[in-house]
Amino acid sequence: MDIGAKLREARESKGMTLEDVQQRTKIQKRYLKAIEENNHSVMPGEFYTRAFIKEYAQTVGLDPDEVLELKEQKSEAAVPPVKEEKSEAPSRQERSRAQENDRPPRRERKGIPYLSSIIIGLIVLAAIVVVVFFYAGGSNDNNEDNSTQQQSQDQVNSPENDQTNDQAGKEDTADQSAESEEQANDAAEEEKAKQEEEEQAEPSLSVDEEGTASNPVTTYTLENAGDDVILTLAAEDGDAWLQVGDGNNAGSVYTGTISAGSEPVEQDVSDLETVSIRTGFARATKLEINGQELTFPIDNDVQTITVNIKK
């Protein structure tokens, strides 16, 4: 059974869909589908492929190491064996012809006078003596050189050196594997963090109740506010007197007058569940909470806005 079928069978046996696996692992559904179809060409890289398969296997209750080992076995089996070309041995007749061609041509012997034969024999004897003398001296030098080369070769090929080289090779391989695994884990964590950031809902502001009568109170709700909630107070075309409090506790956060055109005042209300803003001149007051504008429904100068903050 291939990797994709094994993972899909394990997922279906647990009654899980690809969306369930995506929610748990934070791996995009298209990558999970590609893994089940053994289509690794769409993956962002070998490191990501190994990391995603390992995370998938853990989620559906399989041993990640066994699944990755199955992947390696499939990869090795996919490599076709190299065929060795066989060379035909030459026939006996061809070898005989080649030997005859390699032999030097024979010179025809002619009759040599007796004196010439003696001179030639002496020359040959002298040449033999010279060759033997130089051969004996060169043989000793060669024996010494061969002895030195043999000792060097024995040191290079000694079992201790082989064992040291093997150990160093294993350590290098282990270090490379650990580094590759660490890079794959880091890549998976970055992918999860990126998906979580993308899936985080944007804050939204909605009106629950618009204020009426002579002293209106308008109620808003801020959904998905996040950890930091900042209230911005400003004034335009006039001075604005403001009180900011925790719910009905008016003025507990801020009380003062903001001049027209001056720098906005920011108040951190992250710890509050409800914040109330009361103004004495609504037409000149400009309010924002986490960048969302708070507006007054009628033209009364004295108005109150209450915001329910939902994290």
C-alpha cells in the first residue's frame, strides 16, 4: 500500500474529513489532498513534504517514522537499475590473428664471417655485464622505495583509520539528518503561524441601540476586538468636553476638554468589558475605537455612547 492510501485509510477509519485534518494540523487542504494522491510535485519542497506527512500521520494515529520509511522505500524502488553492457569475447581465431600481428617481423639470417661473429659476441657480452650491473643497483633502490610506499599504504589502509573515517562519516550524516529535521519542523511551525494569522477574524463594530430623547444613549458592540483596545478622542470645529468611564462609572478613565484641531487623545481600554463616553458637544466630538468610527445618531449636544467589548 502506498503512503497516500495508507494515510487516507487511517483518516477514514477515524471518521475524519480533510477539513478536520486541516483544522488540527493547520496544513492547507490542497497539500493534504496532494499527499493522499501521492502528487508530491505540488509541495513547496522536500522538507515541507516530510514535515506535512509526519504531521498528517500523527493526527490520524499512525507512526510517523514508519510512514516516512515507507516513503523512502518507494523513492528507492522508483529508481531503475543500471544495465551493464556486455562485451562479446573475441573468438580463438581473432586472438590468434592478433598475436601474429603483434609479433615482430623475422629477419632473414645471412651468413656472417667467423671474425665478425666473435666481435659481435664480445659486444653482446659487454652489454649484458653493463645491464646486470645497473639492474642490481636499481633493484636495491626500488626495493627501498617499494618498502616505503608499502608502509605508507598500510598506514592509510589500517583498520583504525577505516574505523575513524566510518565514524566521522556517520556523525556527518547524523548531523545533516538532524539539521534537515529541524528545518522541516521550523517550516511547519511557520506555516501554522501564517495560517493562524490569516484565519484570525477582523474586528467589527455594530449598533445595538440608537439613543433618543433629550439625553440619548447609543449602544455599540465591538466584536473580535483583540488583546489591545484603543479609544481615540478628538475635536473638530469646536472644543469638546468628554468623560470616559468603565460602564456607568463616568469619568473613571478620562475627564477633560479637547480643543478643536489639537492632537487626538488615546486611551487604552483593553481591560474593560464596557466603556462609556459622554460628551457635552457632540457635533465637535470625533470618536474611534480600534480604528472604527463611533457616530452620534441625533443632533443633541449632550449624548452618551456605550461600547460592549468582545474579545
